[in-house]
Amino acid sequence: MKQLSAVLAIALLMASCNQFEKTKTGMPYKIKKGANSVPLKNGQFIKFNIEFKVGEKDSILNSSYGHIPAFMRYDSSQLGKYNFTEVLPKLGQGDELTFTLSIDSLKNMGMIPEFNKTFNKGGVIKGKVEIVTVYNDQNAVEAAYKKEVEDEKAREIKDLNAYAAAKGLKTQSTPNGALVVLETPGDLTNKADSGKEATVLYKGYTVDGKVFDSNIDKPGAPEFKVVIGERKVIQGWDEGLRFFGKGGKGKILVPAMLGYGQQGAGGDIKPFTNLVFDVQIANVGIPAPAPAKPATMPGMPPHNMPAHK
């Protein structure tokens, strides 16, 4: 009987340890304390990993693990509602927080406009935050972030080099690490250089072959025109297109940090996704001058704006 009571006591203790608490706004959470955890002080900076999963199969919605951690300044007067920042006063370096967010609650709070395939009515989002390092000095934070960015770039370039090797691709590198495959260089006396306008046919896909955009395989799709150096396209394109002349053809392998980086782009390009582009340079020329703006008299409104009465 005593043995049974002891087993029950242990079971109850373990169950209580696994129970979730709730924040003031109703977010369930649980903290796993680190070995040397000290509660955060106002004004300190934190480096942390964060991950969100959704759906019955716990599909990763977003994650910084294995990539660039997030950084923020802890301000106890600016804590959020119904998110992990509510729990920050209880956390310290080495602590791990798990929490859940009701999709219905997020919808009611206006944080999700409408239910959709990802955010289903009645569903939950599972979150995890790990406090990696606490800093007292902003300069130290900036140095740490810079190192994390460089480390991320190095990982991405290494992965793309491995991809190119596996495909038997002969590549050249741009100044910041995009890889270029010159299948046909084109007319190198008329290169897509700074200030020139390149007319490009392209197909973009992830390294696993998923196509996210193309104007090559779509009859009637418009050609894409880009002025080199204007920075109106991703950095990997701006650097990679410079290797081609008119009539050139090849590939540009773009590390995520020279593409859509930590944000990604829509549902097809997730954060930290390396990209591959098949490109054909249909033309290289001088861009047309921008339309002249109508002149206005000093003190007079432009012609398309009503004057004040």
C-alpha cells in the first residue's frame, strides 16, 4: 500500500510539473528553467530562438533554430498581449518557454484577418522560445548579430556549393556569394552592367525543385526588365546578372540572405530558403528616361491636386 501511495505521489508531482499556466490574456505556457537562470532586468538585450508550428502534423510555420536567432531589448513597460513577451519577466538566460496560441482567439483579437488553410478554425499554434544569451551592452548585441548574419551566409553558400557539386554544375561566385552558371555567356561586349537595362526570361525554384515563378514556361507572359544597380530586385540577381551579355543563358544560385532572407516571400518561399533561377538575357540596352514631371509654380499645388480654398 505504501509503495502504491509513493507511485501515485510521484505521478501527481510529474503531472503538476507538466501543467501549463496561463498569462493574463489567457495564453497557456510552461517554462523549463536553465541551470544558471537569472530573471531579466529592464533594459537588457536578449538573443533568442523562436519557433512556431501549426496543424495536426506540427508543420513548421517559422523557425530561427539553425539560422539567425532573434534579438530584442527587454522593456517591462512594453510587453505584448497574447504572445510570448508576456512571460519575459519570468525568463532568464538558458530558459525555454513553450506556449500555445488559439487560432480562434487570434482571429477575435484581429491578429489573423480570416481563417484559411494554415490557420484553421478551432486550431492552435504551438510556440517555443529559448533565451540563448543576455546582453547588457548594445554594442555587444550589434557585434553578435553581425556574426550571426555572416555565419548564416556561410551555411547557405556551403549548401549551394554542395547542391552545385551534386548537379555537376560549374559555378563562378559573385562578390557576396551568389553562384553563377554560364551555359552561354552571350555578347560580352554588351554585358548587363551597372546602369544597363536587362530584359530577362527566368524560372525560379527552390533547391528541391519547387517552381514558384516563371515567365519562360508561360506563353504570353511578359518579359521582365531590370536596371542593374538600381536595387529593385534581390541582391543575388543584381550581382548574378552582371556575368551575362545579351543572348546569355545560365543559372543564378541565390543564398537566402541575398534573396528573401529571414522574411521569405509569401507561402512559396519560406524564410531562409536558397533559390535557383534559370535565366535567359533577351536584351541589354539603355533604359528609357523616366517621364518628366510637370513643372509647378512656386507655392502652387501640382495640377492633379486640389488647391485649398
